[in-house]
Amino acid sequence: MRHFIRPFVLAVAALLAGCGGGSYSSPATPAAPTPPFVPDPPVAHGLDYYQNRCVAQPGSFANTTAGTLDDEKNFLRLWIDATYLWYREVPAVDMAAYATAVDYFDVLKTPLLTASGQPKDRFHFSYPDELWNDISAGVESGFGITWVQVGDEWPRDWRIAAVEPGSSAALAGMRRGDRLLTVDGVDFVNGGTVEETDRINAGLFPAATGETHRFGVQHGATTLNASLVSALVTVAPVQNTRVIDTPQGPVGYLTFGNHIAPAEPQLVAAFDTLRKAGVKDLVLDLRYNGGGLLSIASEVAYMIAGAQASGKVFEDTLVNDKTPQPEPLLFLATAEQTGAALPALDLKRVYVLTGPGTCSASESIVNGLRGIDVEVHLVGSQTCGKPYAFTPMPNCGTTYFAIQYQGVNAKGFGDFSDGFLPTCAAADDLNHELGSSDETMLATALQLRAGGSCPAPAAGARSAARALTWKPVRALGREIKVYDVK
């Protein structure tokens, strides 16, 4: 998948999701008066008839039959009309004006703005099936680097937040905190012509595996130049599990990066290790976790809270007036893959490390625990703000995502479209590895636990934290909450 950098703008095209966004309950104003969505011309058949009728050759995709482009478009507009949370706000558009089904889908969303002027729906997207399958499995095509950025303006400032062990970047000696300087000989920081931008994109986001690209990074006091080879990299969603000895007792820590199915056994193993160590508190690092499966979020929350969560609502859902009300999702006490009981820490409080990359299902962990009165302290910066969810819809080789749900906790709260504010503000410290007790966010959490109040920041630290709020560079769809398809 290609993501694009516009000249003089640090933004990864329209494919990257920003954090924040509209609230289901907040006032909204239209960008312009729009009529309600009414299929025009009339649709001859129902939703089931059009599903999997594809313009592509029959058999190209599983369970498909020969169809037309209009069949694919009719399926999308009927599906949106039936399930989209704000279906009444979708404008009538000329279906024939769009060359592909994906182009048509892209406009089938509310054009309304929130009171702050943000688009109400900034999470409307699609993926080719094979790419979504890779994302769901935790497989990424690239060099094993997680990039973060500061701001959206030129000159560009990208740093390495994490390097996957064994990846091309790791073998070249790249590490957390390195600043990107050049890509294939082009000045990344200042390069702004169309040709320079195209070359940067081709290097950062290779179209295929096996491509070699040259990167220059500021590596401490030196410059490291390395040739990296693109490959399929399986990123471990759970890392850095450790027990930290403190005068107040042992504290558990783990980095959790992605709510995907392969995370479940890793999470079980991590929490079992912490349980056996008798930890008295937990620091859960979600600073780069954009979400994923809500069931995984429920399991994590249960493993934190334990018996006090048994039988209680983790998240309930708000739907449109055409959709039957789903059953609430309870705190899951057993692993979905094995049916085994989950290990639990039975904690009354938890410390969560957060930032603008903490989104969707990660925010559901915070909201769900607060719904049963677990004390949740956030350390870092404001979270993304995405209380919405999808059930992915595959059709004719493309998987579509349209907002269908808003999640609320056991107390009925789900209005966090501007994100959750931190208990203690702290900068993402790229000069220390994740999990190091000297890393600023973790050190702040440990000091908060020990002293009961936020530690006083060093001179200039508060303004530095505001100025250097690192945001992960990732594609739309990595900030997501997915209801499992049963």
C-alpha cells in the first residue's frame, strides 16, 4: 500500500487518519445543505441480491458470480443505507459519475462537520482483501520500522519509534530515536518538489518486497547510512514484558501494540508471567496502539481487573434505527482461541501510557475499566478520540469499513471523540528504549504510583512535551475498532 507525502506538508495523504473527530452526540453543522440519501434511480433488488455480484471475472474472488459495476455500486449504497450510523446524512449522488466501486463508496458518508469544524466522519475507508488479511495477521511490508512525526508542516521531522527485531532496519543498526534525514539520496527534511516527493514515497513505502532503498538517519551524534531491503515483517504485538522492583512492591510493564488475533496468546503469556510475579500494579503501554479487535480489548481489560469484572458490561453499542440492538460485550474471561480461563491480576487501578496514537479499541480498554470503577491513570498525552466501530464488509475483492457503532461503557459513557486527557502529562522520550525505567513516560507513571501525584516537570519539560507530541505514521485502518465477524 502506498502512502503519499505532499510537498511541504508532513502528512501521509488522505490514506492516513488523523486523531480526534466528531462525536455521535455532539452538535454538527453541514458543510452545505444536502438532501437525505435516496437511491436514485430505484434499486430493483435487495441487498442480498447484489452482494458478491462482481464486474471482475467470476471466480476471481470467492463466492462471487458474474455481475456489473452497477451491481457492486448498488450493493454499497444499500449496505450504507442499512447499516451506516449516520445513514440519514448521506447525500444523494450520481452513481454513474464514479469510475469504480471504491470511488463511489468514498462519497457515501456524512458531509457534516462537528462544532469545532472537523469532519464528523474521518474513518471511512477500504482495503483490498489481501492487504486487510495481512494487517489482521500483523504482517507489514517494509523495513520493520515504526515512524513517528511531529506536526504536519514542512520542514519534516520523522523519528524511529521502534525497530522490529531481526528486520532489515535492526540488522543495519537503526534504533529508537533516529531522525530520518535522506531517502535514496533525497533530502527528506526539506525536499519539496514533486520529483523529490515521488522518490521519497517510493523509498518509504516500497511497492513490492525485495526492493533496496538507501536511508540516512541522524544516529546520536553521527549519521548512519544504510541500504534496507523491503520484506514482509511480522510485528509482535506484545513486547517488553518485565517486572520492575520498587519499594512499594513489584510493578508489571508491557508494551501492547495491536489488537489482532495473534496478540491473544502473547497477552495471555505476558499476564500469566506478571501474575506469577505477584505484581501489585501494572503499567500498560498503549502509546502506539491504534486498536483492532474489540474482543481482544475486552480480554486485556479482564486480565487487569479480574473477578470484579466478571459478568459485567465491557462495552455496549449505539446503532442506527434500522439495526437491531446488539447484545453488550461483557468482559471476556476466557481466551477465544483456546477456551482457557484467562490469567487475571485483580487490580483496582492501572497506569496506561498514552499519546495521539492511542486509539479506538485501546481507548475502549480505558473506558470499559472506568465503567466498572477501576481507577485508570493516563500518563503521556491526549488520546486519539475514536469511540466508533465497524464490522468489515468484504465484497468483490475489497473490504469496506463504514462506521456502524458507537461504543459506551457500563455507565453509558462513550463521548470521547476529542480523546482522553492524561492524568499526568509526559513527553514520549525517544532517547530511551520502551520499557526502560528511565524513559520519561514510564518513569512518570512510576513516580505517580509512588507519590500519588504528578511529578513536577523539569524546567522547560512541559512546553517541550507540548511541542514534541509524536504521532505514529500509519495508514487509515490502523486506528480502528472492529467487531468480530462470527
